[in-house]
Amino acid sequence: LELESRLRCALELGELELHYQPKLDLRSGRITGMEALLRWPSPGLGMVSPEQFIPVAEETGLIVPLGKWALRQACRQNMAWLAQGLDGLTVAVNLSPRQFSDPDLLTDIVSILHETGLDGRRLELEITESAIMQDAEAGRRLLRSLKSLGVRIAIDDFGTGYSSLSTLKQFPIDTLKIDRSFIADLATDPEDRGLTEAILQMARTLKLHVVAEGVENRVQQAFLRERGCDELQGFLFSKPLPAAEFAAFVHDQR
Ligand code: G
Ligand code: G
Ligand code: MN
Ligand code: NA
């Protein structure tokens, strides 16, 4: 409860920030966009990790206003970058299970896109398999509505849930993000290599875009390139950066 009330205040006081981690196209090396990640530099507690406060926010329902703030901030920031000439970038925002089942999510997204002026096609939502499967029929309807706004849908932490090929096929999904637990030991673990290959093959069959998360070294990069992965994200290129540093990072690459 302590952390919850502090987090509630932090949201009201504007203490929360978004950092942005670049994603790169594996073939061209160009930055395609970024994942927005919440950060809480608390004056009292120091830097609180999202691994600590997201579960609390999820349990208490505070994730709904918090997530709405993050969505608005990410869209607003992307519009600001666009005005500075950083075009062609897609911003990805994480949605927790509770947000995904929030009846107001769709209207909130419609109004945030309207208010910020961001083209829906520049927004991607990262959702876990389990969040979508809580209520598959409602999930499918919501995804269809989001698609009609042009919003892209990515399955986050892919491979850690239970989805089969046939269930995935029934949802209008654009992207799979291979969970970083598969990527971590790609150089040495034959099982992880096999599973990653299987995911890439399956994605090709379903014509899905694939992003590998947590790429930290050239061995992983080479393995993923040879097997047709589309995009990379990870410390090899950059950790999540404050907005100004992200913009500088993109400028340096162009
Ligand atoms: O950035 P980091 O690896 O510390 O994030 C830890 C976890 O917090 C990740 O699982 C990430 O998806 C989650 N997270 C970070 N930012 C957000 C956010 O804006 N919304 C939600 N729902 N989860 C987030
Ligand atoms: O669950 P989700 O995929 O949203 O979590 C994203 C988190 O993964 C980010 O908070 C980020 O800090 C972390 N992350 C990003 N790149 C790497 C990486 O290369 N290695 C590790 N260990 N973590 C990473
Ligand atoms: Mn994510
Ligand atoms: Na992930």
C-alpha cells in the first residue's frame, strides 16, 4: 500500500518518465522506431524499477491511469520528434492485461490519437498472449477495432505463453517479439537456437513481422540475420534512453 500511494502521488506530481529503446531493421541497420518504457526516478526512493511498480500498479488498478499517461506521453513525444524531422518512426507502448481488459481502452486510444494528432499507423501496442486470451472473443473484437485505426499489434514476450499456431492465426497480429529469455543463450544453447528457429519459421508462414528482444552481442545478431529475423532491440545497440538522448541517437545514425 505504501508503494501504491507513493506511485499515485508520483503520477499526479509528474515524476514519471518514459525512456525509449530503439529498434533496428536487421538488413538496413536503420532505426524503425522505439519501445517506450516507464521510469520512476523517485526523489524519496531513488530509481524504482518497473519490475517493482508495474505489478503493484496492475494489482491495484493504478495501471489504468498510469498506462493512459504513458500512451499519451509516447504519442505526444513522437509528434514532437516528427516536428523536429525525425520521421518514419513507430512508437511501441506496452499494455498490461488489466489495461487490455479495460472497457475504456479503445475510446481512450481514439481520443489520445485525436488529441495528439499522431497517425494511428505510427503507434504499436505490445500485448502478451495471456492478456489477449483472458477473453479471446473480446480480445479479437478489440484488436479488430484497433486495427481499423491503423494501430499495429505486437505480441510481447512471445514464446513464454501458451498460444498455438491455430489460436494466433485467429487474431489480427502484425508482429511477434521473441522473448529475451530465448535470445540470451543463443550462442551456446541448442534448445534456444531450435526454438528461435521454429518461431521465425512459424512467423514466416503466418506472414508476421519478428522482433528479437534483448540482443546483446554480434553472435546473436548474426544468428538472427541468417534466419530472417526482421528487427532487433537490445543493449548491443542501445539501452532505453531519455527522450533527448534518443533523438541524438537517431540523428547520429542518419
Ligand atoms: O524497462 P524494464 O525492463 O525495466 O521493464 C520491466 C517491465 O516493465 C517490462 O516487462 C515492461 O514491459 C514493463 N513496462 C515498462 N513500461 C511499461 C508501461 O508503460 N506499461 C506497462 N504496462 N508495462 C511497462
Ligand atoms: O517485457 P518487455 O519486453 O516490455 O521488457 C522490456 C525490458 O527489457 C526493458 O525494460 C529493457 O530494460 C529490457 N531490455 C532491453 N534490452 C535488453 C537487453 O539487451 N538485455 C537485457 N537483459 N534486458 C534488456
Ligand atoms: Mn515490451
Ligand atoms: Na518483452
